[in-house]
Amino acid sequence: MEEFKKVTISFTKDQLEKLDEIMSKEQGYTRSSLVREAVDYYLGYFAQKGSVSYLSPIISQNIKLVLGRFEENLSEMLFKLAVEVSKSNILSARNSDLNDYALNYLNDVSEQLVAEHNGVLDLERAQDFAEADYFGDENG
């Protein structure tokens, strides 16, 4: 166990109130332990020559962790969406009598619509394609 040496430190009334407030919220702290922890933190700050250098690795690590979780959640949602779209496509294909030309045309038009609008759905334009009789005639 580490050996401690007693020193006298003067605090303002406000500082003592803040210490006591933290102690009431965080179990297991004494004034001495809080002061020692604060001094250790501040010494680390000085050792790193500024808050940016000291906090930068901590912030970077937390950002990487958050982005990693976001990536996992997004990938999971995209996979589930792809499964649902696939099920819908299979059901639509079974219920439609579309020839190869119509299926290829549908694919081309869908890719064009998505590319033109950067993935944002334009339902009015999609409805125009759906209402037009493009799927039964190879000549368009």
C-alpha cells in the first residue's frame, strides 16, 4: 500500500461545498481521495503540456468506439432492410408475368431513378413509370 504524507491545504467555502457534493453523489470518496485524484489528473494534464494533447487520445478513442457501434447498428439495419426488399421482390416476381426485357428495363429504370436523386425516393416520378405501359412491349 502506498504511504501518505499529511499536508495542510486551504480551501474556500465554495470549494469544500463542491467536494462534499461530489462525495454525496459518488460513494467511496473522501475529501482526501478526491483531492488526490484531482491532483493526479492535473499532473497528467501538465505532463502532456496542455489539455488538447492530454484529452485528444481520450476523445479520439471515444469517437472510434461510438462510430464502431454506429457502423454495427447501421450494417445490421441495412442487412434487415435488404432481406425485406428481397422478400418483396420475390413475391412481386411470382405475381407478375414479366419477360426478361421488362425485368431488365425495370432494373435499369430503378438504378437511374436512385442515381439521379442520390438515393432519395421520388415517388411522383416512380408513379409515372409505373402507370406507363413499359413492361409488356419490347419496343418501349
